[in-house]
Amino acid sequence: MYTFDFSWLPENFPRLIQGVILSITLMLVIAPACFVIGIIAGQMRMSRWRVLRIISAVYVDLFRTTPVLVQLAIFFFVLPIYFPAARFDAFAAGCVALSLNYGAFFAEVFRAGVVSLGRLQEEAAMALGMTRFQAARRIIYPQAIRRMMPPIGSMFVSLLKDTSLVSVIGVAELMNTAQNIGAVTFRNLEVLLVVAGLYVVMTYPIALWASWMHRRIEPR
């Protein structure tokens, strides 16, 4: 029978909290970046200009169909070899890779939100004398973003969990800190159980917010 031992926890809990803080910091940096990237790429995918549609499609398909770990390795290890100016520290490389990866998924969410409205509202706005940009800013985008909020909430939950992947390039977030503690204490199972509980505490409020947003936009 395995005997659980959490005697290591009081001494190492401050280190875990530092890892939690860094994980949340990563998310707070990445979330707005991938949101902006997603809106730009999603709009490009609906552009009247074929070149913009092709560029966006290549970007979205490339980052959606390759593993995040591969992207992290490329940005941290490969790019600096061929492009010294693109040399990032581990934190920056993790932010760039995850921002571009989740930006590709956000682009599809944004495009789906806009397409779901149809073209009638845009045509009606332009019939009233609005330009295409004014129609998008005043009518289309506010409604589309509102419809996007539930899937965006779910993606933010996934994003917070996926910050653990940057541990492979040495960022001392929660999972990296847990691995170091487990290597010293030899209580890897207990460390992982504590880390799982910390991730629940971090992600559950976001999950509740996503569920609340979903209920708000459901037709009554």
C-alpha cells in the first residue's frame, strides 16, 4: 500500500504559490495578445482580398495543426540559430508561441461569430449610409463578440492549463516548480495532486464565468 506523505508541503508551499503567480502572469500576458491576433486573423479570413485570405488561412492552419510543444521548441531553440535577432528568453518565447497558437483558434471563433450574424445587418447598416468599417464597429463586432464570450471563456480555461507546457523550456511556472520539488522530495504523486488542486482553484472561476456568459446569451 502506498503511504501518502505531505510533510514536504509547508516548506515548499511558498514556491508553489510563486509558480501560481507566474502561471497567472503568463495568462494575463497571452490572453489579450491572442485575442487581438484572433480578431485580426479572423477579419483577414473574411477579407475581400484573396491575398489576405490566403495569408490568414496558412497561419491558422499551420498553428492549429502542429503541437504547441513543437512551436515552443521552434521559437526557443530553432529560430535563434537562423535569426539571431529573434532570440527570446524562455518567458518571451512561451508568450509568443502560445499567443500565436491560441490566436489561430481565436481567429476561427471570431470568424464563426461574425458569420453567424449573416449579411443582412451589414447590408442594412450600409443602406443607412454607414461605411463597411462603421457597420462592423457599431453593429457587427459588438454582437459577434457577445456571441463569442462563452467559447472564449472555455479557451481561457484551456490557456491557463496550457501555460504548464512552457515548463519544457525552463519557465518556472507552477508545473516546472512542481517538477523541481518532486525531484528533491521524491514525492512526485503528492506534488502532482497538490498542483492539480491549485489548477482547479485557478481555472474554476473562469469556468463559472464562461457558464454564466453561456446562460446569458441563450435564447429564452
